[in-house]
Amino acid sequence: MAILSLAFKSLLNRKLTFFITLFSIAISVTLLLGVQTLKTETNNSFLKSISGTDLIIGSRGASSQLLLSSVFHIGNTTNTIKYDTYQKISKSPAVEWAVPISLGDSHKGYTVMATDLSFYDHFSYANKQHLSVESGKIDNDMFAVVIGSEVATKLNYKIGDKVIVTHGGGEIEGHHHDNIPFYISAILAPSFTSIDQTLVISLEAMEAMHTDNHNHFGALPGEQVLPSDDHQEHADHDEHEHHDEATHEEHADHDEHEHHDEAAHEEHAEHDEDDHHDEATHEEHADHDEHEHHDEATHGEHADHDEHEHHDEAAHEEHADHDEHEHHDEAAHEEHADHDEHEHHDEAAHEEHAEHDEHEHHDEAAHKEHAEHDEHEHHDEAAHEEHAEHYEHEHHDEAAHKEHAEHDAHHGHQDTQDQRVARLLKIKPQNINAIFVGLTSPQAVLGMQNYVNNFKEEPLTAIIPALALQELWQFFSIAEVALNIVTIFVVLVGLLGMLSIILMSLNERRREMAILRSVGARPGHIFGLIIGEAGFVCFAGILLGVALLYILLLILQAPLASYYGFYLDINMLTANDLLILAIIQISALLIALIPGWLIYKYSLSDGMSIKF
Amino acid sequence: MIKLTNLTFAWHQKAVIEIETLHIQKSQHLFIEGPSGSGKSTLLNLLGGVLTPQQGSISILGQSLQQLSSSQKDTFRSNHIGFIFQQFNLIPYLSVLDNITLPCTFSALRKAKVLKRSESLNTEAKRLLTALGLTDPALLQRNVNELSVGQQQRVAVARAMLGSPEIIIADEPTSALDANHRQAFINILFEECKKEDITLIFVSHDTSLKNHFNQHINLPEINKANANLVTQEAV
């Protein structure tokens, strides 16, 4: 013990070399343990990326590619599989739930993933945790987007912000689907999985972006695509007016209008389905439909060369023919009223209409127009009347447009023309990239995997995530080994630094050894002094290294989580870490045998003679 | 008290020490005169039990050194002999007091003796320092390298004397001192050795000092190996 106290005092006397050695060992220990920690944490966060999902199904191909693209959103997306396949598989008796996943688009470098609402119910990570919403509300709207926490913080997005999705994964390349802006409905809480770097949209919207083959939707027949999306509808109707005035004699045009009306119907139907749209919108859409019908009816009348006096009746008939979902009264404007309030109508529909209408401003205008229109109908020629008709139509649509805008203000989102068309078209997803499947019982996994791998209608691959993750991790084990070797060498360099410092000090310490010998120290004491010094330096280095590691982890934890979405869990040293530290300590003592043996020899030969 | 008989020590096949007989009496102050190269440090190492002779015997205080193991010799040395060297006698990283009490780290016997006399090692160290004329308490706080050479040598004396070993061997302890300090140092050393009844073996090439001693030996005269060396050189 006396020798250890001497060793300690000796070290303190040579503070500079002591601290340099101490730091070199401390840094190597920090590096070694840091690498170990990172390795463990990476492995953990890697294996925690998905849980509770029994199978991931994708098109036939490499399972690692399917795993990487579907779970980590890394690399090329796999080939698509049919949505029908998804529907078939989800109906399979062993399947408890199935979530369709579609990938391939990005937003400013972040992955855009399309899925449906069941994703939030079934997708889980880590210890079967579900994704949780930090702010906003997951909106079942076609053009709502739910963004991951990192997307929100890095791009400084908030609820209601507009997002344009880019085709392809790159940050700059690819086609911008700027005709279909999304509004942010919810921001997810950090999960430290790839979801943090992901924007989640609806499958329908993904399909909508792609069905037009990356051309804007706007190319409705007879229309000119306008770049602005704000008042496109209005402009659109101007176009209608212009068009009607100029070319209503073309029969083809009528057909086109009919087509348009059908689209409008669909839109209407879609709004019926959509619980987020209130009555007002509904009615506005109804208005819109009605007017288009009216318009169309007018054209139809024109085409039929009917008498103007019979216009109303004719129009009515036309409406009856075309409208799939409404009851129609004699006059087109009554039908309009019908759409608004679903009320009883009589011939004096204008007044009733006025009384019942919620959209007074608009409808008053419409009424006037209708009145005018009626007047014209009774007295004017066809062309004139039509003109008036269109005039009215335009006004009406303007009002409708305003209403529509007001409605959409709920979301801070205003549908572009393309989006409305997309809604009207009632787009259904055709293709997806992957299916996350939960099974009714774990025993069903292999059977189901077999079933999927031999799926008749298209070639599929089913992977078991936990297994595939482990397999993939094996791939990284080479890098892990390389990293380990590097850190072992760093520790070795630290220890060799200590060795060289002790060796260099030996000659100048031979006098000290002689003095110690003279007062009765044995060569073994001298040996112990050197070994003790090395042991102290290494032990202090290890302690400092561990302290540095924890300081570093504490400092890095927040930035790693916020900038890299990597959650570093700070734990106690593992048994493995302690083993490593013990090995370092023992190595230091073993290395110190070299100067220890030398000094032992010196002290034997020098004795008490002071030669230096 | 110290008896050397037919002592031979060779280093790399070359005889360095060949002494037929040497007797040193208790309480004697012996001056061994020897220029450098005459084998005096080898003789001191043999006396200290650090080196083992190839032939002959060394008996100290009735104890034959060849009967002891090397570690027993180390303990024997620390129990019974105090050493003073030419200079740089002190361990640089130990305080003045720690330097003085260092022998007690290795010798339980001397520690026991100290504690019989004083209440603690440090008290005894301070008492010795005072006796050696180092009364300034500020000295104790200083790094040993900041002491003057004369002060360092007196600290070395204090260390050699702590716990009253029977023998003190001083190897050129005054060579680093100037004439005044040399005289003062020798006076103090003699005084303390007398007081404690310590046998003093003083080795030096400085013959001017031999008058202070009641016995003196010229090492080349008794060391035949040395004579051989000289003859060889002559040839």
C-alpha cells in the first residue's frame, strides 16, 4: 500500500505527462464506449422501427429491399402490387388487419407515404407503441397530410400549411405535383422511426397525383389550362361562358358539357360521403351541378331547336334525364332551390327560394338572374336567352365559388381545379407498394407467408419484419466489426502512449530508484511502483473516459433527436462495457510489465549507485 | 561489528573488490579514502546487501549477509543502515517530512523505534531537523528541490538517522558543499552520531577530511583488485 501511495504521489509530481497520458486513455475509452453505445442504440432503434406487424407484403423481390423501402423508406421502392390484391389479402381469414402502403414521392427530401387511416390504428413501433398526434387532428380528407415530427421542425411547418409533393425521391429532381397542394392536418409526436421523416397522405391523393401521368388535370375538354389555381374555377366558368357564346352550335361541345356534368355529379356524391364537408358546401356543389345542368339543358334545348317558350319544360326534362340524385321541378331555377333546401317548390319558386336559402347573397343574385333569364325566355330569341343564361350562370358560379372558398377556409385549404376534379373523379387507388399485415394468431405467420408467396394473381413476397430486421442487421455486422477494430486500436494507441511516457521517464528515475533501494525498497517495490503508476493512470483515464462519455451523450442527446431523429437512450454501463473496461485496465497493467521489468533489472544492477 | 572476510566481487568477469579482511568497530567513525574507480560504490553496495559477493563473507551486527535472502537483506538494510549520498538524496515528489520518514515505510523496526521516542513520525522528523539546525518551519512546506544543497544534505542526514539505525554510510556527502558548509555539516553529523551512538562510515576522495575521524582506511591499499587494475593499466 505504501508503494501505491508513493506511485500516486509520483504521478501527481509529473502532472503534465500524467494528464496527457490520462487524457489519451480517457479519450480512447470514451471513443470505445461511445461506439459501443451507438452500436447498441442503433441496433435498438433499428429493431424498434416496426413492431406488431406480422408480415410485410410486397411485390416479388429481395426481402431486404422490401423491408428497407417499406419500413425505412430507404432505396428504391419495390414494384407495385394491385390494390385488389390488398383487398383480397385483407379479407383472408388469418388476417386481422392489413394496411396498404404506397411510396415513391417526396417533399423536400422527405418521404411521402400514402396509406389509409387504418395505418394509425395498426402501425406500431418499439414496444408496440402507436403513433401519437402532437398537434392537429388526423383528417380523413383526400388532400390532408399528416407530417412526422422532424418534417415539422426542420421545415418549420404548422397545421394548415400547404405542402407540394414531388414525384421521385430527390430533393430537386422530379416533377412537382403543384396542381395538388396538401394541407397539413396533423403533426405526429416523435417516434424516432422513419415516420418522423415522413409525410403521410391518402392513397386516393397519391393516385390522383399519378393518374394524370404527371400532366395537370386541368385539361378538361374545351378548357384551357390556367396556371393559377386560386380563381381557376371562376376563370373556368368564364371559359364556359365564352365557349358557349362562341361555339354552342357545335354538338360536340354539348357532349363535353354533359361529361362535365357527370363529373360534377360525382363530386357531389363524393361530398356526400365526406363527413367533413358541411351542408353549405354540399349545397353549393349542388348549386354548381344544377347550373351546369341548366347550362347543359339550355344547350340541349338549343340543340333540339325547341321553342323558347317551352324552354323550362325542356330544361326540366333534360335535368330529369341527367340528374341521378335529385328531384326536379319544372323550372331549372326551382331545381336550384331544390338543391339548396330540399324544399317543396311551386311556380313562384324564386320567392321561396329566397326565403329558404342560406346563401342569401348568392341566391339573390341567382334569383335576379333567374328572373332575368325567365324574362328572356319569354321574350327573346334563343341566342339572346342563352346569353342571358350564361350571364346568370357565371354570376351564380362566382357566388358558388365564394361559398366554396369559405367552406374550405376551415382547413385553410382551397381546392385547386385539379383537386376538385380529383374529388369528382372519385379516384380509387390502383397500385400500392406494400401491405403491413397483422394476423389473428402468431401461429398463422408461416402459413400466411406461404400463401402470399404463392399468391396466384400476381407474384408477391411476404417477409416477417423481426426476422428480416435481424437478417439485415447481420449485414451491418461487418461494419460493426470494422468499427470495433478501429476503436480497439485507438485504445491500444492510448496505452502505447502511456508505455512510451513511462519508458522515457525510466532513465531519469533511476536515481529515485537508487534512493528508494537505499532506504530498504526491494526491487519488487520498484516494480510495483511502475505498475501502480500505470494502473493509476489507466484507472483514472477510464473514470474520466466514462465521465466524458456521459457528458457527451447528455450533450448530444437533444441534437441527435431533433436533427437526426435518432433517440439516444442513456443507460448505465452494460456488463459488456464493464468487461471492456476491465480488459483495458488489465491491458494497461500488462503493458506496464515492460517498464516494470526494465526498472526491476535496473534496480538490481544499479543497486544504490546513482549513475545518472 | 562489521566484518569482511576474503571478500571478492567481480563485475563482468573482472574483479572489482578483493578485500582480505576489514573490521569496523561499533561507534567508530571510519573514513574510507578512495578515488573514483577504486571500487567504493561497489563496496557500499556490498555492505548494504544490494550486491552479493562471489566469495567471502560479510557480517554486520553479527548477522551474516549471505544467510539472508535478497529481500531479507533489503529489510536488514532498512532496519540497520542509513545512507547519505553525494547529492540529490531526496525523492523529488515527496515532501521534506515524507522524505525523512521514508525508511519507516520499509522498516517496521525503525518505525517502532521512532514511535518509542516520539509520538509520531513527523514529530520525530521535526525534532531531527531542529537538531540539525533546520528550524525554519517554512522549510517543511517547500518542494525538496527548492532547498539549498546544504539543506538537502541535512534532510538526508535526518532521514539516515531516523529511527536510530546502528550504522550510517555516507558516500561523498560533502562534495557538493562549499568549505564552510562542509565543516558545519561534518560537525553536525559527528555530533548526532555520537549522541545516538551510531557507527559512521564516511567514504570520500577528499583526504582533507580524514583528520576528523578516529580511523581511516585507504581503499586502494586494502583492495587488491584495485592494485591489479592499476598494474594492468601500467602494462
